[in-house]
Amino acid sequence: MTTKYEQIPSSLFVKNRKKFAEKLLPKSLAVFNSNDIYPISADSTMPFQQHRDIFYLSGVDQEESILVIFPDAYLEENREILFLRETNDHIAVWEGEKLSKDQAYEVSGIKTVYWLSDFDKIFKSLMYEAENVYLNKNEHYRSAVETELREDRFIKKVQAEFPMHNYKRSNPILQRLRSIKEPEELALIQNACNITEKGIRRLLSFVKPGVWEYEIEAELIHEFVRNRSKGFAYTPIIASGNNANVLHYIANNMQCKEGDLILLDVGAEYANYSSDLTRTIPVSGKYSERQKEIYNSVLRF
């Protein structure tokens, strides 16, 4: 399976799993699920975005994947297991290449890889060895998701089938671990920042009175994608004139007028790592004296 970004050394994910495993209680098993592919209507879907936690621990950027970490498993080959959707020629023609077992090992450094169809049988045998089960939920303080996620469905299922186990939370461990970046991660974030810089510099010669906010958005996405980004790290804010007074303006559908300022809150994503940049530029290419005075006051602050 190929991605837009260059393959990340599997040594990063080996390190990340080791750090996570060291935080688990004895006889503990942890499970992580990929995100769903979300429908729009008819047979249309949104582009797939991998759950950042399973990516952090495995590097697998593919739907319908499951990671199991069980440091105290009796058999060494069961201490790290990947379960992947089995690929075939039909899937390759309609959806594109998926990871083979050998490719999954290259990406993740995990030697034991099974097809997803084997998950229930193997997981049941592992649960007989485990006392604690670490499950993963989004516990971000601003999270307000109403959709039932793949992790949510798995949590319901496993707790119904194995009610006597002790259930723990993976998220607090991951929040602490992921807040301190490895050098490889810093390089990926820097690359996302560099791509964002290229997009902003492209705008400086493009923006002029009469252009539309969505044209500015188009210039940015062009520059991002041509530098191997999937696109915006978050919904971009391109707010000219009075639109900048709307805290989360995302319509990006107004024409830019002479004398206006444009507030840009944008960032490129690279390899599932994000950048975030906010800048204000003049539509006419030069700040008025009053705009310059305010800009420098904010800059000093």
C-alpha cells in the first residue's frame, strides 16, 4: 500500500509501543481500532482519516485494522498483533492496494499479522490469559462527537462478552506519551510546517483586490497536495474584512476588497501530523498606517 507521504521508519512505532506497554498493569491487554469510513449518501463516503492513536502505535494508515498489545502474553508472538482486512484482486481493482502481511511488518515492525477474519477466535484465547483490558476512547475536553465510533462499538461488544475482566483507560497514558514528541515526530511536524510556509508564500503574490476567499483556499490546497500533504490539517479559516470578527468563520465565500485585511488560520497535514498557523495579510499588498500600527502592537504583545 502506498501513501502520499514517505514511509516512516518502523523504529518510531516500535519505540512508541514499548513506551505504552511499560505503563500497563501486569497481565494487561490493550486494543486499538481504526476509524470508520463515514458515509455521505448513496455510495459516497468521506476520505478515510486514520485514528491517530493506532497510527502512533503502529504506523498503519488503513481502515478496518486492529492493534493488540499484550506484554505478558504467554507466547511471545502474541505480545503485539496486527489484524488487517484481507486483500484480494477484486479489492485492488476497485479500492486500490491494501497492506499485505509483509508490508504491514515493514510499516509497523510487528511480526505477528493476521487477517481480520481471525480476530474473534484469537482475541478470545488471549482474553483467557488477561486480567485487565485497556480500551480506548476520545477523552479530549472539547470532544463533542455524537456519532458512535468503531471503538465505541467494540467497547460495547467486548464488555458484554467478557464482563468479569477489569477495564482500564488507554487515553490518559497516550495523552501523556504523545505530548512528548520523538525526534522522528518533530521532523514530520516540521515538514508539515514547511509545507504550510510554501502555501503562505504562494499567496503573497496571488492575493489582490477582487480575488475570492475560496480562490485563496484553492491556492493553498494546490500547494499542500503538490508537496505530498493530504491537505488541510483542519477546516481552514480565510476571513477577509469583517469576516475576521467571526471566531470560526469557515464559509470562505466572500470577495476580497481593496484596503481589507485577510485573517488566515490554516495548516497543512503531513503523514497524519499537523501544523497550525495564523497570519493577517493585506489584500492590497501593503498595510495602511493604521493597520501597520495595530499589526505591530499585536506582534509585540
